[in-house]
Amino acid sequence: MVHLVVQISKYVMIFLMLIYTFECFYVFRYQKTEEERKAVFHIQRMLIFFLHFDAYLVLYLTTENFEIVAFYLSQLMLFATMILIYRMCYKASSDLLLNNMVLLMCIGLIMLTRLSYGKAIRQFIFMIVGTVIALIIPVILKKLSLFRRLTWLYAVIGIGLLGVVAVCGQTSYGAKLSISIAGISIQPSEFVKIIFAFYIAGMLYEKQNLKQLIITSICSAFFVLMLVASKDLGGALLYFITYLVMIYVATQKLYYFVGGFGLLAVASFIGSRLFSHVGTRILAWKDPLSVIDNQGYQVCQSLFGIGTGGWFGLGLNQGRPKKIPVVENDFIFAAISEEMGAVFALCLIMVCISCFFMIMNIAMKLKDNFYKLVAVGLATLYAMQVFLTIGGVIKFIPSTGVTLPLVSYGGSSLISTMIVFGVIQGLYIREASSKGGEHGKEKTVE
């Protein structure tokens, strides 16, 4: 009986995810009225809660652990409260971004509960902290206007934090990634990437002459070099591509962008020769089966899991995703593919793409050039993090050790991504409020 419920539920979850994903893009139709948009967003929220209930019903039936019921109800309360506060306090917020954030966090907790209940509990605690911060950020952005004047403070704080990690950080899989404060492990680069976007925006929103570009590039190089010194080459790649995109958007000169990628190719070649763990990942990417007992084991198990799951998955708690090392962090997408299926996983990718489209949509409509560049930078950071994670899992690119935003386990990654979404919501609300002031009533910018 339980097996039958599991098999039926996986198709129900795929169906719910397909409808949700369709609505993510259907809502962008310009001829839709505000009432029609609200109806779409309401349907999306219902789909999230149905999917959430279905998944935890299966997890309870397959484990018979009553603690899962209490955990489910706690999550339900958090998600409902988050949506309610946004709807009551931030009526001009982006419903699509809010719904997508809740859905991705929901999927993350479902998979973590299945993989490691203890880690799921810790992730939920981080989620509560991130929710409080994300809810405060729009108020701060609306009330304060000093952020564009803190450019050099961003540089000092960002480079300083990365420097501390490079000197005394804890080593994990060949790279210094985190520091421990009061027994809590924190990965500063996850928060510094937000500071990095604010720094570049502060440097380029008014002037884009050669002198300003050189100063910006030199300081940005220090951010990247601190990450290289920590052997966090995945983070360095993330920062560098964000720098290139923001430079291109600010200057509209394509040769800067193309030249930057040429430099990136040279740097990647040098990095593969200088750092052994990078060479290991490249070897595992080229031919994982030839080194399946050592360097290629993680990638091979990931590919086996994805292949075993097929289009419709094995069902929650029916696969063997724990055979993949650190599956809760870098390779959670493989676990999702194995148990929920490739269709569900592809829908997850499309939801992430819709987040990127919405953030870029907001960025292009912002009149303030400083905040426009900030939004572009944050959109790039988000999109590249998704690409690097999933690309490594499916062997499209070498694994970079980057987590899937809002889904993978990790407090620093989770909170920093919630801050990013909070900042974008704040900018959305700020722009909608300014339009409301111009026309006598509040309008949205979707």
C-alpha cells in the first residue's frame, strides 16, 4: 500500500511542478490584467502547499517517524507567515519572486529531510534567520539612501573578510572556505559576493571612463585573488564573471566582455596546473569512469543516480542518493533527479531561470543607475551559481563546489541567497513606490 502511494505521489508532484513552471512564464504575458496576475500567483501558492503536503506525507509513510509531521507543520507555519507578511506589509512586492523563493526552499527541505533529518532541522533554523533578515531589507532600502556612498567601505570589508579566510580559514576539499565563530561555521564569500556587487555598482553608476575602469578592475582583482589564495576557484569564477557582466552593462562595450573571457581561459589553464584539487576535478570531468574508484567516484555516482531515476524518478525514499559524497551540498540536484525524476528536475531549472528573468526584468526597469547595476550583479551571481552547480552535477563542466541556491544544505549559502532576494524585493518595492508617487497610486513593474 505504501509503495503504491509513493508511486502515485511522484506523478502528482511532477504534475504540480509542471503547472507551477508553466505559470512562471505564462504570467509574463503583457496583456494580462492585474487581477489575472494575482489569480496566477494564488494558484502557484496553492500548488506549492499541495506539493509540500504530498512530499511529507510520503516521507512520513516511508519512515513512520512522527517527528516529520511536527517538522512539516513548522515549515507550513513559516511559509504561510512569510507569504502573509509580504502580502500585508509589502503589497508592491514581486509575487513571482516570493513564490519561487518559497518553492525552492520547500524542495530543499523535502530533500534534506529525506537525506539527513538533522541537517534539515539546522537548515530550517537558518531559514528562520534568513526570513527575518529578508523581511527587514526592503524597509532599509526604502528608508536609507547612503548605500551608493559606501563604495570604498564595501571594498575594505569584502577584501578584509576574504583575506581572513585565506589566512586562517578551515580547509574543506582542498580549499579554505569557512571560519568558525562561537562554534558556528560561516562562509564569508557567500556574503561578500553581495558586497562585491554593491562595490562595482558604486564605482560605475556615474562614471565609466578608463581611469574609473582601471581602479575598479584593480580592486576587483583583489577580491578574486583573495579567493584564489584560499583555493576557492569556484567562488573566484563566480566573482569574475559577475565583474565582466557588470562592466559590460555599465559601459556597453563588448570588447571588455570578450577580452575578459579570454583572460578567464588563460587563468583557468594556469589554475589547473597550480592547484592539485582543480586538476583532480578536471580529470574527473573528462573521463570519470577511468578514475571511478578515486577522483571520479562522486561524478559517476551522480550520473548513475540521474540515469536510474529516468524521466519520472524512483519516488521519495526509494533511491540511493546517499551513495553520492556530500550529496546534501554540491550534488543535491542529482538526488532530486534520481527520486523525483528528470521532468521535475528540468522544471526546477526553469523555475530558477524564471527567477533570473524576473530579476533582470526589474533591473532593466529601475531608473536609478546604481540600483540597476546592483540588480544586474545579483542576477548574474544567482544565475551563475545555478549554472555552476547543475553543470557540475551533470558533467557539463568540472565540479566547482558551488551550492544550488535555496536548495542545497548550507546556512551561509541559504541566508545570503535570501538576502539577495530581499534586496531585489526592496528595489522592486522602491521602484513601484516611486511610480505610485508619480501617478498618485502604487503600481507594479512586472
